[in-house]
Amino acid sequence: MSENTTASTELTSQYAAQVTSDLERNLKEQERVSGEIAALQEQLATLQHDHTVLMNMQQALGITLRPDSSAAAPEKATVPVPRKKSATTPGSTARATKNPTSSSRTRARKATTKAPAAATTTTQPSLVELIRQHLAGQSEPRSTAEVAAALDRAHPDRGIKNTVVRTTLENLVAKGQAQRTKQGSSVYYIAPDTSQPTPPSPTESQQQDEAKPE
């Protein structure tokens, strides 16, 4: 009976340790995914803001073509079939003649009222640009908390969080736009050294190999 009890106790301890380890990994993964989602939401908000500004400018300038219209669109356009003339009264002819003028005046008034709003709207830099500019102005490596605190002081309306800053910094490191250093258990980031040549990307290396004569 004592041997069975000892074996059961050891098995329970192993299960408990495994569950605790899995729980810690799960929490870390949740934090990482939450940071990535927050960064994507920040980028989406910036794109939506830019889209609104561009739409206002397009309406103010009186541009009617869609941005995705291609040069081949006029070739594909079909000539509308002329409508048959119908008997009209002098009163209806006069009203039809006045309608285009009133429509043009309405569009002109709308463009005039929307032009100041489009001119005064400014595009805010994205979080990626803010972090890159901050690192470029630092002479020593900075931690995630230091970068987040500095940006929060400079832009209190943005509500910048440490998790979003950490995810953005790691993305910049992966793209070669920032460098990561370690001092003990702490991680610091700094702008890349522009004096050293940047290694070519895998695509550029493949293009260079294909360009070499056999």
C-alpha cells in the first residue's frame, strides 16, 4: 500500500508541474498575441484616417474617377444608345434646362464647404515611425518601458502601451530597422548602425546569383 501511495503522489506532482508550465506558456502566448493585435489595430486606425483624408481631398478637388480605375477603362466603355425623342411641353423643357445648372451649383457649394476641412486635416505619424524617430535620436540603447514612456509623454493622446511598443520593436528588429542588445536579463533597443553595410535580403541574393554568368 505504501508503494502505491508513493507512486500516486509522484504522478500527481508531475502532472501539477506540467499543468503549471503549460499555463505559464499559455499566458505568455496570450500576451504576445494581444500585443500583435494591438499593433495591427493601430496600423488599421492610421490607414482609415489616411483614407478619410484622401476621400475629403478627392471630393474637394472634384475628382469623380475611382482610384482603382485603369487606363483601359475607356476602351471597355460602351456608347449608350440614344433615347428616342418624346413630345415635351415648353414648361418641362424649361425645367430640364435649369436642372443641370442647379446641380452644378450644389456640387460647387459642397466642394467649397469641404475644401477647408480637407486642407486643415493633418496625417499623424504611425507608431512605427514614432519609434524609429525616437531610436534615431538616442545615443544609447533604450528599454521598452523607456521608449513607451517617452512616446507617451510626447503624444499623450495616443494611449501608447508597453505591449504594443515591445511588439513593434521586435518587428523592427526582424526587418533590420533596429538592433537588440542584452544587459543581464534586460533587453534594450537602439537604431541600427548605418555605417555598416546592410546584408542583402534573400530576394536580392537570389537575383544576384541569377545575374552571375554561368
